[in-house]
Amino acid sequence: MALWKKKPEAEVDFSRLPRHVAIIMDGNGRWAKRRGLPRTAGHAAGAENFRTIATYCKEIGLEYLTVYAFSTENWKRPVEEVSAIMGLLKKYLLEAIGRMERDRVKMRFFGDLSPLSAELRELCLETEEISKRYEGCQVNICLNYGGRDELLRAARAFALDCQEGRADPGHLTEAAFGQYLYSAGVPDPDLVIRPSGEVRISNFLLWQSAYAEFYFTDVLWPDFSKEELHRALAAYQGRSRRFGGV
Ligand code: IPE
Ligand code: IPE
Ligand code: MG
């Protein structure tokens, strides 16, 4: 008798995929610690896994992938760790720009890019600019992103529009308010995945995830494989979404 049995392959119906999957890419530090490596090695492994998973999402025909890369709270970390994350991001963007013609993925950044270095900010804007003509798959990278910060900015921008006569507070709808968010034009996430065992939202897509399905797993982000993604998709497909109805 087998003492150890492999988990069965998850059955995914690829003709019924969610339109939009969002992932909190968490657990890089613990992944490194378990291997006796510095936390930065975990971030490098996490960045590599992001490439793999994003490419796979495009292959299977997912329309939108949104990933949480750096939060408004992550500046609290040691300066060396923040610099290492920014360095990995720069490396990733340079590669992405180089492969743009092959990948043909539309990329957008959600978050306040102003505290980033001028070089990194330019790379983000360049990536958005070059990739805006691609259709089919869109990857949104949340960078210096916070759900509360996003809502505050939206409220401020709306208030300014009211003050200057471009908007009317009496006629604000959910759809109109959504246009003030970083995610303007992007449908709400259907599925939010958080690896690493933490069961919290950590300021991610607070407005947009109102009716998202959540999937939590103990697997750490650098180990979150295509098979893990299949498990999340299969779990999603087994859910009954009622949106408050019956
Ligand atoms: C996620 O991994 C990456 C970022 C938040 C930038 P962590 O660095 O939070 O990894 P853990 O949670 O400490 O394991
Ligand atoms: C959330 O992870 C942010 C990202 C993955 C970018 P954190 O590791 O920062 O979240 P907490 O501190 O565990 O809530
Ligand atoms: Mg973490």
C-alpha cells in the first residue's frame, strides 16, 4: 500500500475560466528562510514565478491577471529589502520591454508611482505606453498600491471635479466612481488568490473585490505552480456565485 499518495490533478474546465484573477504574491520571505537564504533570494524566486504564472495565464486565455507586488505598507521593511525588490522590478521591466513583441500582453500599473525612482517610474510608463495596443490578455501590477489609498485618491479627484463643475455629487453611481480608481475600465476580479497561509486581504482591491471568490492556500508564492493555479480555478468553478440573489 502506498504510504504517500499524490494529490489528484485538479479538473479545470478551460472553457469556463474566470475573466479576472487577482493574486497576492505572498510568502517570498518565508520561502527563503526555510532554505537558509536571505529574504531577497525569496523575492527573486517570487519574481521568476510571476513570469511563469503570467505566461501561463496568457496561454490558457485568461483576460485579466492582477498581481500585488508592493503595498503602500511595504515601505516599513528594511531599506535593503525595499531596494532589492525595486531592483528586481527594474530587471523585470527591462526584460518585459525587450520581449513585448513576442509576449503581446497589455500591462498596467495600479498604485502611486511618484515615490519610485525616476528611472523605475519611466520604465513603468514606457511599458504601459508600448503595450497599450495589445489585446487579449492584460496584466496589472499593483505597485505602491493600497486599497484605502486608492479610495482616498478617488474621493479627492471626485471632490475636485465637483468643485470645478465637472461632476455632481447627487448623481454619483458605483460605475462612475469606479472610473476614478486605478482599475478604471477593468472588470472586478472574479477570483482572488492568496498563497502563504495568511487569511487576510492586506489592503488589496478593497472596492473591486466586493463579490470576488477567495482562495487561500498554505503554499508559498515561489512554489505556487500551474498545478496550484489549477486547484484554485477548479475550486472557483465549484462555487455558486449568487451576488446577493438566491
Ligand atoms: C511577498 O512576500 C512580497 C512582498 C510583500 C513584497 P513577503 O516578503 O511578504 O514574504 P513573507 O510573508 O515574509 O514570507
Ligand atoms: C501583501 O503581503 C502585499 C504583497 C504581497 C505585495 P504582506 O506580506 O505585505 O502582508 P501582511 O503584512 O502579511 O499583511
Ligand atoms: Mg508577507
